[in-house]
Amino acid sequence: MFDLEYIVKNKSKYLEILRLRGVKLDLEFILDLNDKRIKLQNEYEEIQRRRNEIAEIMKGGIKDKEKYIEEGKNLKDKSLKVQDKLGEVISELKDKVYALPNFIEDDVPHGKDESDNVVVKNIGEIRKFDFKPLNHWEIGERLNLIDSISAARVSGSRFVYLKGNLVILQFALLNFMMSILTNEDKLKEIIAGANIDVPSKPFIPVLPPVFVKSEVMYEMGRLEPKDERYYISSDDLYLVGSAEHSLGSMHKNEILELADLPLRYVGYSTSFRREAGSYGKDMKGILRLHHFDKLEMETFSDSRSARSEQDLLIAIEEYLVKSLNLPYRVISICSGDIGVPDARQFDIEVYFPGEGKYRETHTSDYMSDYQSRRLKIRYRDDSGTLSYVHMNDATSFAAGRLIAAIMENYQTKDGRVEVPEVLRPYMYGISLI
């Protein structure tokens, strides 16, 4: 949970962050509740100290034992009452503190909602077609590559059968990204090109669990909004909305060594989202499904290098879309739109010619020590001092969105799709879908 002492010392700054985030809560009540916790904790410890003192006295040969026996009984009763009160206060305080949003970095733009997000850069030429470009679902249906009708009969809306060479395209993307993230020389190239001061340590591939305990989702700060999550009450498990949820928590309650940082993982898993808040949006195609496959990056580092780690993740995301020759822009997410656990967030949006607009395909989240405090993930530095790690997560690729972007940008006049040059070595000789 948050270091409330730090919030007390930086109270005016945190109140300003709450204002910038558009979050309304009674911070004074939380701080008063914490003061109550401290007083009860001190009272409990003082009672225990006196009980121990009496126990030592009783070991000796004293005449007035009855007096001490009576005091001991009274202290025991008082101890139980104080302990109960302390437990109630701690429980209430935990819920209040866990709802507090993270601090935000100084370079996060100020704004009330997504309309105030800032375009940092715009890369690539938007292709000019000599025909009217189709939406990806029109292409997919014509080529029998996206089957939502059969999926609706079997599973309902927002499910599809992805078929044929689109499946091969998805695994081509996976293999291409793995060839980058596990290759130190390629990472050195990306780091040098982006002028970032970080080590070129490769990512460790992981196939993570897709079920996560409710307490872990709570600690990750990703439990809300609950109506977006698929929950199995009989087992108290949530289906992940991203590999981040099980990757970021894999070192829960561990102490890492500074020499091992940064730890970098890349996890491939199916992700599940109810899309409860998007009624009527993106009902066609593969942009907003209840389940989709995703390759996610997660890193653990010390506080000094954590922002540079995020810069690396963004550079990797850019490398992918540049390699695919997709026009895109990088967006700095403003204070009113940034995620609750995030201290700094960037999105990448790719241009979709079938829709005539940019759509988000990648996100990069720097959480500072917000999640690690809750998960109790620390590292030991050279002096033996323990500190909380700083965490980053970022999209390597979300299959549906990136496949849709490729389909719309690489469509041909006769309704087929060219395979991007960089993916052809992974396509078994297929260059046209």
C-alpha cells in the first residue's frame, strides 16, 4: 500500500495530483484514520509491554501476587478490545489507501479526458489508394478469414473464428517479435537508435497463467472496473485482461538482487474482457473482442532506471510498427485519462484507412512502485538496503488490432492483403492473403 508518511510530507502535491486526475476523495479522513491506526498500534504495544513486565515479576517470589494477577487479566481484556479496534481500522484504511491513485510524473500533460491527450510525434505517410479502402471485417468476410456468424451461434457476440492465413499471420507477428525481444544485438540497435541509456538485456519468454486470484488483481490495481472482468466465484479467480496481470505479480513477496535488474519478461497469453462499457462500439471485426491473444512486455527495475525502461518499451513498440511500415502517432496520456496505477502512460495509434482514423494499438504504462508496494516486491542494493522495485508494462502486440491494421493498410484492389515484407520469412512462402 501507499507510503502514507510520504503523502503526509507531500500533501499539497498529492492534493494537486488528485485535482489533475479529476479524483474526488476525502484525503483528510484517510490521514486521520491512519493517525488512529498509529495510536491504537502504540496503545496495543504498550499493553503488551506491561503484560510482559508483569509476567517477569510473577516469576519472582512476591507477596502481592493477586494484585498483579488482576492487572494481568484487565490488560488481557483491554488488549483484545484494542486488537479488535485496530483490526477494524486497518481493514478500513487498507480499502481506502488501495483506492488512492498513483502520483504522476512531472511531464504528464494536464487535462480532463482523452480529448486533452497530446500527440508527441506523427510518423509515416498515410497510403493513398486508387480505390475505396475497405474495413478489415469486410475484407475478412469476403476472404472467409473472419467468421463472426458461426462464432455468434457458438459463443455469442464479440467472438470470432480467425481462419486460414490470418492465423499464420498472427504467429508470424509472434515469431517476429520474439526474434527481436530475445536478441541482444537487435535490442542494442533499438537502444542506440532511440538514444536510451539502458542495458541490452534480452527479454525472458513466458507462457503465464490466465487465472489470477482476486487478492492479486486487487494488489495489481487492476481489479476495477470489475464489470470488465470475467470472474469464477467458485474458485475466487479472475481471467486476466492482459498477460500483465500474471507477469507483474509473479515476484509477489520476493526480494530481488540489484545485480539481476532489470528483469524483463515477454508473455504470450489469451486475454479476456467483458467490454461492458463499450455497448454498441466496434461490434464488427476483431478490434474489440471478449477474448484475444496478446504479447505483453513487463519489466522490473530500480527507481533510477525505470523511466528509461519505459522509453525502451516505447522504442520497441515503435520499431514494430515502423518495421510493418504502418503510419502511426505516439500519444502522451493526460492526467485525467491516465490509469489509476500509472505514473506515466503513452499510447501508439495506427492509421486505419478503412475507417479513416487512427486507432490505439499499443500502450506503455510506468507504475513506479505503486504495484510493487502492494505486491511486496523489493530488491536489495549493494549496501543491503531494501527498496521497492519499479515496474513497467507495455504491449508488444495485441493480435486483433494489429492484424486489422495490416489488413486495412495492405489491402489490394482485388480485395486481398499483401503480407508486410518483414513478416514474410515467417509465413511459409505466403506473400499474399
